[in-house]
Amino acid sequence: MIHELRILPPLAIARFGSAATPMDNYDAVVDPANPLGYRTLRPAETLEVDSDSGAITRAFVPDALSFSENGALRPVAPFLEVWALVGDEQLSGGGRLEALTTTLLQEEGASADDLRWQVQVANLKVVRRTGDANDAVRADSGEFSDHARRALVGECENFLPGKTIGFGHVQYIRPTANHPEIRLRFTPAAGRVYGSNREPFPDEQTPDPNISDVVYDAQRGGWDGYSDDRREPRITAPWQIYAGRPIGDRHVSAGYLDDGCDGVLRVTLEVGGRTLRALGRVGAGPPTYVPDAAPIRTVADELEQALLGPEVEPADATFERVEEIVRRAFETVRLMNTTFWNVNGMGGGRPIMAPSLVDAIAVENLHQSLLVALRSGSAPWFGDVLRDHDDAADSTDRGRRKMPAMMRGADGRLMTLTRRQIALIRTLAQGPLFTEEEPEP
């Protein structure tokens, strides 16, 4: 018996792209012999979908990876799978998770046609600033059970008549004998910029070539020409991150919008007189322009801390996890102009460190030495040089030299790791790996 449904992954992030063919799957693999080298992008199994029938036509591993097609970026279009909690719930204490397939549905007296999907996404970037509910851009697929593509058409009360923003499309994948699993695919939009019907700024003679369409009615809404008031409690950090121009002491919005979105998807199954539902989340964002590296602090780190808390158990603090944090720190700083940010970082005007310590070779040698020290158990000092979460505003010379150095967080303050990341490092540094005592037999 199916007790509950799950959508996995519970959160899927798509990436913009205007090419017709979605990006192939790949793994970013670390070379154990060169842990600070560039990760190798290794092609992985990829599912090809026929857009008309909605069926998977083949599963293959590409010979090579290409991030573009005919000069256009290929979008990342994730699959979201439905899983079922099955088994004897009373005997097994909750049952077990299995991928929901046509076979499992048949055992319940149901079919793939009995599943109903609904996807609702929105772009709330403008309404977050203006506070005008009519500035929200929303799309709703409505309920569907067929396998045709469903366009996600973003509508807004303050748009010009007949104007919309496309947020991409979703498609319920048709199960087959070779691929009987229940899946939905989310394909994001191309990553285009939209504008309002205002006149260009005084120093602009021609329309902005980046605007693909004029959709916003500046006579109805206030986004075009909007300016933040830093005293407003609803304005959260960072402010002034929207496209605009300085006019006097104000940052004035140029009235731009984009086709990024996030939202929820629901699946419903009526079976055996019961209604089973599951919820998942999707979002769309810019392409991964550096696919062979990972940021030092990611959404996954935030979610892990939200789920498990800022403290860690000693067993969680493994060398592999701490090494990955060091690797990501190096990959982040490798993309920076360290010479520039050494002087122009937080509290700029004074170098953070001696120039000889921040050139590319010195930074690489520093991280390489740190990894060697971690592996040999001789880096108990590592945890002491980390910047704590409540020291992000410490722009003294000592505070600016804390790790990670020369980086800022989203609030414009000095960058810190999450409290859980810091706890992993310090727990490992205080553990048996860094003590001289003999382990107990």
C-alpha cells in the first residue's frame, strides 16, 4: 500500500538558456592527486525527451560536453521524480521509499493518468521593493494530467495590455516500459531582460538593446523611476542591487524585469478512497559559468544549517568535509583579482595583507600548505583564524585578515562561513586527529 508521496529532489534549481536542447548531465570530479586543481567535468547518463509525446526516447552518456548550441546557452532543465512511502506501515515503522512507477500504481489499482499536477511560479523581485501587490508577476499551469508541454506564462496587473513574461515550461513525462518512473521536467526561460514604456535616460540616445520586450506600464505602476528609502523597514540588505542610475543622491530604477522565477509544484493521486499529495519547489537562475568550481558558501550550506542546526556531532566533522570547504575557498579566491581586493576590500584604502601574500601563486601555495597540514594533523590553528558570524562588521586590520579574507557576503559585510561550517572545522581541529595522545585500544 502507498501511504504517502514525495517529490525528489524537494528543491530543484534550473539554469537559464535559450538553446533548444537542454544541457547534458555531468559530474565535477576532484583529482585526489591534485585536490586544488580544476575539477574534471565527466559526462554522465542523460535522458533525452521527445517534446511532442513527452516520452524518454533514450538514455545515453555523451561523448563530450558542450554548454552551448548554435551560439546559444543550453538550459539546465531538472527532472523531479515522485517517490512513494510503501509497505506495512504498522510493522515497519513508516515503510520504505520507492520510486513511483506504473507497476506500483497498477498494484494500487491506479494508472499514470490518475496523477494530477499543478505548477505555480512567480517573480516577486519588484513587489519586494515597491510593496505594490499589482507588481507581482505570477504564472499558474492549472491542474493537468496529460503529457503536453505547459507554458508558464507570467502575468501582472501593472503590465501593458496583452503583455506577459514567459517563465519556461513544464512537462509531465510519459512513462514507458523502459522508463516507468513518474517524473515532471521543468525547463526554465531563456534569461531575457524586459523593460517599461518610459523614455531612455537623458544620456541614452537609443533604446537599450538588452531589452527583449517592453511589458511594464509605467503609467500604472511605480517600478520605473522607483528609488529605495533606506529608512524603510521592508528594505532588507542588500539594497540598490536593481538596475538603475544615480540621480543626485538617489539610485533610480530603470524599470527592468527578468524571467527568473521560483515556486511550487504539486502532485495529487486519488487511490483507494484516499487523496495523496506531495509538494516540491523549483527555481530558475543564471547559468553556471564556472562549472568546474563551487562557491565557498552555497544554498546547500544554508539549508543544511536550517535543517540540522549550527552545532555538529564529532562524527560529522570528517576530514573529507573540511577538505571540501578548503577546496571551495580556494576555488572562490582563484576567480578573484586578489591584488585589487587586497586594497579595495571591506574597509578599503589600506591593504588587508602584505602584497606578496596575495598574488595568485602565494594564495595557491597557502591553501596547498593548509591541506597538507590538515592531512598530517598539524593545523589546530585553522579554527582560530576563521571569522565568526558575528564578526562580519569587524573592519579592523585584524578582523579583515580573518578567513575567508577579501570576500563580502550578500549584505556587503565581510564574508563568513555558516556557523555549521565553522563548527565542522573547529570540531575536527579539536578532535583526536590533532592530538598527540595515543588512541585508546
